[in-house]
Amino acid sequence: MSSSSITVAAVTKNATLLGSLGIIWAATRKLRRLVPAVRIVTGRIPSTTEYEMPYVAILEGSGSRGVRTDKTQYPRVSASFHIWVPEARVAEGEAIEAAVTETYAESDWPYRFGRVIDVLDEGPGIKIQPQRTEFRYWEIIKIFTLCLERTRRRPCVAPPWSSGGSGSSGGSSLSGRASGSGINIVLA
């Protein structure tokens, strides 16, 4: 791992997931040359007149629960890069999309709540040209699925009423007993 990778990992480990995506952009020379870090926004899509083009919005989409153990969760979350370029510069937008794919696909890094363990490329970017009268531009949407590893802050523990629990304060306690048709709960 290069020294710049170690520095990025040291910074991203304290960032949110979206923040870590922005930090990686700011730390990647090829991406900065195409779109300066000051024209990257996270968590919202700005007005098309708010920033000089090209600019990029990075959004976190919905996720799935994934696999879970008593100590770790492995959810999947979508992340989309919305790239805006003037109408006459669609090739520039395609170059930005290619650089985004090269930088993020199949990568991993730490972030505040765990680690991104893989980034799955969901295919070519979607190109949209809105029909606006005041100006013309292209939006290219590049989508990834981020596979995460989140360490649980408190590992799952048995509830106080299970066998061996010490949650009772002298009153009634619950105990479980297996039977042929399921579990019977008995107040003791």
C-alpha cells in the first residue's frame, strides 16, 4: 500500500460513508484534474446553476440488510455519482465516468462505522439530457453497490430472561421449555 493510500485510510476511518467517498475523490489526482474537489457535493443534488460545470453529486441510496452475525453486519448500499457537464462536452462527462469507475470499482477502505469491503460496478452510466430552455447539459449517473462490514457496537447478548441471565430483580422470571409443538413460556 502506498503512503498516499495509508493517509487516505487514516482520514476515511473517521468519516461517514458519503464523506469517505468525497475524501477519496479529493485524494485522487486523476479525479481532481477532471473535477476539482470544490465542485463535489455529497448527500444532495444541487441546482444546475449552483456550481460551474462539470460538477458531481455523490448520493447514498437504499440498502439491504445483508448477512448478520452476533458481532458484524454485512449490508449492501447503493451509491450514485451524478456527473453534470455542458451539452457540448459529453465526452468529458464520459471521461469522468471512466475515471470514477477506475477509482472506486473493486476497492475497499475503512470508514467511521466499519469498512467498505468491495465496490460492485452496476454497469455503464445512465445518460440523461433534460430538455431545459435556459441551458443545455448532460447528466451521467454512475451507480455502484457498496458491500459493507459494520462491527456491532454491542454484540448480541442473551436477554435477561434466558437461561443463565441475571436480569431478574427478585420478581417473576421467564423460562423456556421445548415441547412437541413449539416453545412454551412459563412464568416462574
